[in-house]
Amino acid sequence: MKTIWIAIPLIIAGAVWYFLGFPGLPTPTTEIVAVTSVPTSAIVGESFNITWQVDNPQSITITHTAIHYGPQPKEDISYPDFTEEFAQGSFTIPNTFTAVVRAPDTPGTLFFRAHALIEEEDVWTEEASVEIHPAPLGSTTPVSDDEQKLVQPTEQEVPPVTNIPEADMPLINLEQEIAPVTETDIPPPSAPSGTQEFSLEQSVYPGSFTPDPLIVKLGIPVKLLVTTLHREHVNRISILPWVTTSDTLVPGKVTIVEFTPDQTGDFNIRNIGHGFEGVLKVTN
């Protein structure tokens, strides 16, 4: 009888723990990114396809997924290149994606991972690789569009030089024509326009903002020209309480963030997705 009275509370506690979803245990990752199709090898300069699957228990929309790749293995996922087909936009998952990767112009190994930004969380596959082989003898390496534009001018494209008789050439008095530059010749700096304008650079590896701190004046509108390094990352920033979320930061482009600080103090400039922060200092 005593044993039964001891067992009943344990059974009840176990049932409650079960229905609460086993609190205290780590929650398994429900988002899955997996590469489903990739060649084992490719020829230098040629293009090939990589296909990957992005799964989720529910149908949701994401704004970025891509193949990130480079000639060196990267434990810190800082690959120099990424595919651009689905790097920015609105894409429904679960779904399958296919992107084109151009092989390097030199033989070796190309390392890559598939990546998706799912509800502000970075989800990556394990690193994989494709062997890049030299072109067979007698074949030519494909020429990229940028290389095709590098056309050397022909003789017909060079305008002829007209001979000018010495008698017709004007004489230039260097002492009269080239006058020294004085301080009065330098225009004064323009007056403030009423807007504080700053450049803000985000670096994902390591997570930081430059400048840090960013110092602005109270009550004067602020215009930030935000750029991000590392081509593979597309994300946003927040500056609470004024900016909940910025437009998407796209590598190689400038994103404008505008607000007017109405209180002094130190405030966080936060990367949404990676979580690192900088400081915005508002002064009188």
C-alpha cells in the first residue's frame, strides 16, 4: 500500500512533464537545409547546378537562401562568394532551390554549404566539396561576359594625330598660366543642412560595426548610409526605440536608415540574425 502511494505522485508528475513537452530537454531543430543534387567534379571555367531543399514544419516565407562557396574550407562559414538567384526576395518553404555555380579558372577543390535565413535564424548544411579538373587537351576554357568586354582597341579605333606646324602652336607662359593656390582659393565647407549624415559599416566576421560608438546630436535628424561586408550575408539592423527593423542590407549596396533621436544616452545598434551589437551615443 505504501508503494502505491509513492508511485501515484511519480506517475502524475511524469504525465505533466510529458504534456508540457519535456521541459528542460533541448528542443530538436525543426528547420532542415539539405543539398540534394551536386556533381562530384567539374571542369575549370564551366558552370554547374547545385540543388538544395529547405524544409519547415509549416509553410512560411523566407527572404534569403543560397549556396556559399570558395576555394578554401571555412569553419567560420566566411566564404567569399554566394549564388544570387535566391539571395534576396520572398520565397515559400518547404521548397527546392537550384542555383548555378561557375567553377574557378584554376584546378583544385571548391568548398560550399547551403544556407537559409529562417525566422531570423541562420541554418547551414555541413561543408561539402566539388573537385575542379583542368580542361581536356584541345578544348578551350569558356570566357565570362566580363572577359568578353575587355576588347583591345584596334588601330582604326585610335583617332589620328593631326600635325600642327610649330608656327601655329601657341606659346604658354607657365609663370602666368599656373598661379599658386592660396587659402582664399579653397571654398569654405558648406553649412550644416540640418541632417546628421554618417557612414556605418557592418562586418559579420567578427561581428562589429564601424564606427563604434557612433556619436550623434540630440534632436537633429540622422541619416545612416549602411553597408555590409562579406558577400554571403543578407540581413537587417535595428536601433531601438527608433528603428525596429531596417531594410535588407545587401552586400555591395548602400541601405539608408533615417530617424531623429529624441533622448540622450547609449543605445544598441543590433544585427538582426546574428545578434552582435554596436553603440549609438546621443549627446546634447
